[in-house]
Amino acid sequence: MSLRGRVGAAAGIAVAVTVIAAAIAVYVAVRSNLRGEIDQALAARLAPLAGDPGAGPRRGPQGSGRPGGPPGGPLGGRPGGPPRRGPDRFGRPPRGERFGGAGGYVQFVAVDGVVQGPPGATVALPVSERAREIARTGAGALYEDVDVQNTHVRVLTRGLGPDGAVQAARPLAEVDSVLGRVLTALAAIGIAGIVLAAALGVVVARLALVPVARFTRRTEAIAARMGLSERMDVVGHDELARLAQSFNATLDALERSVESQRQLVADASHELRTPMASLRANVQVLEHADRLPREELDALRADIVSEIDELTALVADIVELARGAKPDEALDDIRLDEVVRALAERAERRGLGGVRFSTQLEPTLIRAEPERVARAVSNLLDNARKFSPPEGLVEVSLADGVLSVRDHGPGFSEEDLPHVFDRFYRAASARATTGSGLGLAIVRQAAEATGGWARAANAPGGGALLQVKF
């Protein structure tokens, strides 16, 4: 299902649920109100018989001498009221008056459970166990719905003390009829409301998603043109504005990444041009090897091997930088102090220039890619060795997770310090040495890949100080 369909369905369901809930609430309220009026009328009907204050004395049924009898006529109608209609031509009482009509029907229940109805009554109300209990105790009140000969009746049973209980009943035909009409009307309103909700849901979804459709067309246009310099228009502070800001931030990062890769390719092509040209020239000279003296031929071959080694190292550095600063998934726990100690010992064993390495290493555990960290540490040590004087000392320390490498060479000039970790950057004093200018760039990238940093400074007393936090 499309987003528009989901939004429309959600809006339609919400409105439909609201309509149905409102219809149920209206029905319950009307039903409660109507039945509450019936209950109040039954209570008022029994008030005089139960001896409530202000209701007048109780009277027993005619000729019975029993207190609390139904006043008035044989069906408990009001004394002195209008005469009741007679039975229809089939001998049935008028509709709605089988149990006293609006006046109600009254009967007594003795303590022993004997039922005494009004004189001439042909139908008696059923007495439930709870009603008999009220008659036995003479206390309490109970409202019940019963069916008597297909007539729905509301019955109130009320205790009369030692006289048992009295029951009053009124038919619910009119209430049921009204509730039926209300239910029919609410059902029709509910169906119409659901249909209207579905239609409004479609309209709401269409109107609400107009900005989303516009946003989608804009992003598709940017993707089609590969316009990394283009940005989304941010209007307002709503969710779409935040989405546009996030999209613009993504485009910023993508543009920086693409520009960085382009710059890397341009710099790499420039750096590769020199060794490739030198190799080409040397290979062309080898075509006339028979004319060269033995000493020149050996020097030429050594030069070719050296240039191939330099080219191989340069390609490896470029590949390392092309991986980017994103950490790989193959991470592991690394004892950084052990890695640094092993690499420092290896660098000292090589004995290049007689440079010595002193180490002060705290046990340090990091989570990173072992190969990348080892490459970065090796580059730091090689850089320090390269710029150390003969028989010089390189001081290596690891404390609080910060690896510091200090040499006692010339250090950095002030104009070089901001560019020490840039790709292919080589200071004027270092251009005569071997290398591609990528070693420290790899160090910074490895540090940033683990969320760390790399810094360069001149050490007090002379020499360069490089610090890395993995």
C-alpha cells in the first residue's frame, strides 16, 4: 500500500472510530435516561406503600385489611382517574396496559413467598430468588427486567419490613420502541459517517502529501542530474523541514566525500606520473643494455628496483586512504601498548641510521581494526626515524590512551604545522627524503576511523611531537 493509501486509511479509520464511539455513547445515554425515568416512576409509585415520609399513609387492598395494598382500581390505576379502555374484540387488554400502563402494576409478596396481586388480575409477576429474599428480610430494593407472556417489563421490588415486600412493574414497550428507532437512526448515521470518513480520508491524504510529493520530485531531479551542489529548500520548522535539513546534510557529506576522492585521484595521478616516467626512461635505456658498462647496468637495475618499491608503497598508501575514515566491521579488542612495543622493537632492529627507541607504555585496550592501527603506528615511528639525526633517540609514550612520538630532529616550521596530516603534503625540508607524503594522512584517518584524533606540534627543546588518540 502506498503512503497516500496508508494516510487515507488511517484518517478514515480514526473518523469512523470516532463516529461509532459517539453513536454508542448517544445510545447508552438515551437508554440510561429513558430507563432512569422508568425507575424513578416505579420508585414514586411504591413510595406511599412503603411509608416514605411525606407520601401519606399506606392502605391495604380492598377488603383484605392488609397494609400496603395497591390503591385504586383492580390494576393499580390512580384512584379517581379516567376509566381504562376495555379489552379488544379478542378479549385482550389494551396494548401497554397489561401491567398497569403508565400507572404501573403492583403486587405484594408475603414473608412466606405468597404473592397477592390486585383483584381481578389474571397475570402475576414472576418472583425471583433475590426478590423472595427481600420479602423474607423486609429490607432492600431490587430493579429487574423480566419477560411475562412476551411482554418486556421493568420490576421494582422493595421491602416492607414485617409485611414482606411490594413489587411494582411497568411495561418497557415504549422505551424499547424509542430505543429501536434511536438505534436505527444511529446505525444510519454511523454508516454515513464511515462512508464520509473514507472519502475525507482520501482527500486529507491527497492534501497532506502534496509537500511530500513536491519533496520527492525535487530529490529525484537532484539524483537524476547528480547535482551534488544543489540543496533542498527548507521552509518552516515541521517534519518536512527537518527532513530537508537532513537531506541537505547528507548531500553536504556526499559532496565532501566525492570532492575528497576526486582530489585523491588527482593527487595520486600527479604523484604516480614521476615514478612511472622514470621507470619508462630506465626501461628504454635497458633496450641498449649491451652498450652499457657493467657498473652503469647494475646501477640502472638497482634504480628500477628502488622505483618499483617506491611505486608499490605509493599505491598501497593510496589504497589505504581510499578506504575512507569509516571503521570496518571486522573490529577487535587490541592491546595498543603491545602493538606499539613490537613495532618499536622492529624499527630499532632494522638499525637504520642507528636510531634508538625508548618506550614508556601503559596497558591500553582499544577496539579497532588491528591492521589499520598497526599501519598508523608504523608510519608514526618511520616518520620519527626519518627525521631523527644519526644515533638519535625517539621517545615513545602511551598514557591515558594517547600515543606520543617525539623525535629530536628539526621539527616543523610554523607554516607547515597546519598541513602536517594533509594528503601528499611534504614540507620543503622533507622533499629531498623518500616518501609520498601520505604516511601521516593515513595516521589521521586511522585515528578518526575509531573516533579519535591526531595532532602535531614542536616539542619543548626541539624536535617534532606527534600525538594520536585512538
